[in-house]
Amino acid sequence: MYLIESEENVGFLTASYVKNRIEAFITTPEKPYFVIALPTGGTSLDLYNHLVKFHKEGLLKFDNVVTFNLDEYIGLPAKHPESYHSFMARNFFDHIKIPQEQVNILNGNASDLEKECRLYEEKIKHYGGIDLFLGGIGQNGHIAFNEPGSSFSSRTRIVNLSEDTIKANSRFFNGDISLVPSRALSMGLGTIMESKEVIIMATGIKKAQALYHAFEDKTNTAWPITILQKHPRVFVLADKPAASEISKTIKQNYGLCSFIK
Ligand code: PGA
């Protein structure tokens, strides 16, 4: 796990990395698509702004890209402004050219939710697994909606959101926690760990404690992010406030002088 503490915009760095990965990808008959896992949430807004900008400037195309979103609320109509379907359309997909069939978002209103999760896993496998996983981190250390206590071998499934997450996300629902769905569908930690490469974006002091655990704690289910210590290729991109609880020694051990954009 590498820490990239950056004064630069974390969203811009991540977008640049994504762009280079897509450019470097060579389509073959066996592997026609580059597969990206996409997050939602406040931290990801900058990433999408920059990806859209690259696209509009003609620097980035998504013709050979397949996307899988990390999670979706259960029971919120897809058209609700805070569903992740709406979030992705508003902030990304409405502004880029990508064939509809290459976009995958879990359906939190499916009549058989377990089947929906099973099919999602099968589809990810069908495309050869996730090449590049992009995610944020919850204040409680969650990745996607894998809340504290999630099994390290979990797959895409129905999850209950923790009180912390419901409270944090109520800012998108006029501060009213009763409007935040209490359940969601989420990729599992096992699903995420099979990704070839992982980028975690973290900004702001609210993420400092979670990042402290990510780097300084032992691997434990109370802080789901710690599972990534066991993944061979993880970059955590953090601004100064988010990285402020990580000790100097750890920063020296885990830091990279430069991040290959
Ligand atoms: P945020 O969410 O970017 O809105 O803070 C990140 C997350 O909960 O994973």
C-alpha cells in the first residue's frame, strides 16, 4: 500500500492516472475492455469533473471501457436525485460518450436482490475482473458499503448501513437521517481484493482517523480499509488534512517520491 500525500488536487491526480491507464490499455480479442470500478460520494466529484474535462478536450475516450459502480441504495427509485444512478448520470455519464451496455450499476429495486448481486459478480468475471478499482473511504473505514465487521471474503451482497454512514450521508438528504435508506447493495471486500489495482481517494480532516488505521493498525474487520494492506497494488491519494494522523516514519516507509500519473 502506497501513500501519496499531495498538495495537488486528489481528483486531478486520480483522473490523470485513469487516463493514462486507459490510453496504455491494448484491446485484444481475449480482453476487449478495460474494466473500472467507480465510486460515488463527495470525494469523487473532482475526479469526474476532470475525467469529463479530458473527454471534452478530446484527450480521453471510453469506447473500450466497461464500468461497474461500487454500490447502490436499496429501495430508492433510480430517478431519485440521491440514487447512485442519478449521481452517476448527473456527474459523469450524461457528459461522456460511452455505450450504455458498457455501464453497470446495481439495481437496488430488483425484484430478486440476491440474484442481482450474483449476476453482477458473474458479469465482472465475464469481463475478466476489475482492472482498476477507484474508491473513497468512509469516516468509519468502509470501502464501498462494506461497513465495519464486513467479512474479508464478502462478495456483492445486501448490506445494512451503519449509523455512522447514515449520519454522514444525511447531508445529501437535507440532513434528515430518516430519509437515508438503511440498506444497500455493495461489492464485497473479496470482490475488491481481486481488482488488479486499487486507488483510494481521501480528502479532509474527517478521513484522518480512517487513514491512520489504514496505515498504522493491523488488518482487522473493525476497520475494513485495513484489508488493503494485503493487496499488492494500492495507492492511497490523500490531501494533507486526511494524511495528518499518519506518523512521519510510516509516511517515509509507505510514501512514493513521485506518483506515475
Ligand atoms: P464521501 O464518501 O466521498 O462522500 O466522503 C466516501 C465514502 O463513504 O466511501
